[in-house]
Amino acid sequence: MKKSLTLYTFLFAFLAFSFTAKASFPVKKTVETVEIIKGDTVEKEQVTNYATVAYSGKSQTTALLLSVFLGGLGVDRFYLGYTLLGVLKLITLGGFGIWYIIDLVMIITGDLQPKNGSYSKTL
């Protein structure tokens, strides 16, 4: 029983990692007004900046479902890219239930973000 549970846990974690979407790189446009001083005159000029927004390709809904059903085994942390914390959570069975609840609330509120960016899809 224990051997099959471990096997199914690792199989599920492997499938969760293998079906994640690749990250896309949208661009955020910002317009700023800059003052340029030329001698005694001050000229105002608008400058447009383009910055890439880092999305991880992870879904907040998927993270929430993993946290609800397999959060005690750390699968939610594995999914979000926190491998070491996932192992620690697996060993302690969700921090004896306390860490499980904290992560659940943090995912719902959006405070627990993926390691390499923000959620591509939110609740």
C-alpha cells in the first residue's frame, strides 16, 4: 500500500510538470512625461517604454486544485517551482496540517506566486 501510494504520488507530480504550458512574454507599455532642460527653457516630452512581463505559464486554478487535493504531500509547491520546499512539505505531511492551510490561503489570495514569474491565468 505504501509503495503504491508513493508511486502514484510521483507519477502525478511528473504528469503535472509535463503538461504545463510554456511561458509567453507579453509586453507592458508605459508612457512617461520627461522634462528636458535646455538653457533657460524646459521642454516636456513623452517617452514610451516597453517592458516584458514575466509570466510563468502556471495557472492559479491548477495550483489551488493541487493544494486542495494533494497539498499535504507538497505537490502544489512542486508545481509552483519550489522543489526543496515541496520535499520538506512532503516529509512533514504538510507541516502537520498547518503549512497545508497556510499555503491554501496564500494561493487563494494570490500571495504565493510561481518561482519564476506570476500566474498566467488567475482565479
